[in-house]
Amino acid sequence: MSDKSVPQAFKIPSLTPHEVMAIRALEAGEADPHQQRMALDCILKKICRTYDQHFVPGSDRETVFLEGRGFVGQNLLKFMRLEPAALKAVYEEEAKDVRRSK
């Protein structure tokens, strides 16, 4: 299959061997601080494409798929930057939503 036949939404920029090893070390709980930052940067920028333009002209499905990837990255950023008190409020609000939906 040629690269042109791969939908834009499924493309991930090539990861360097160092990035792959950093992600593996992160998963194993063995990443040093540099690897942790590298893995997170790779996840946010390359895999989730958090900062990319997600619109794909002529393809609503690909646009929506890319928006989903970006949503994951945006939520990672949200939880990394929330103050502990605000995080507690988020969990309390989610618990209320769950109770309302039952």
C-alpha cells in the first residue's frame, strides 16, 4: 500500500529510536526524567497531534478521527496542569453526571 492511500487521520510522523525507547521505558516505569519528557512530548505532538490542525478537506470522517486524537492530548494537558483542588472538583462533577444518568 503506498503512502498516498493511507488516510491523513492514520498517519503518524516517524518516531526516532530514542522516542520509541523513551515510550517503552515510560511504560515499564523505568524512564529517567529526560525519557519521561521525551515520551510525553512525542505522545502529545506526534501521536495525539494535539497542536495540529485537524481539518481534512473533503473528509468529515478523517477530521472527526483527528479531533478524537487531539482530544486525548488536550485531556492529558488538562490533567497535568490542573491544580489539585480543581482536579477534585472535576471528579466531583463527573460523579454527579454519572448519578444523573442512572
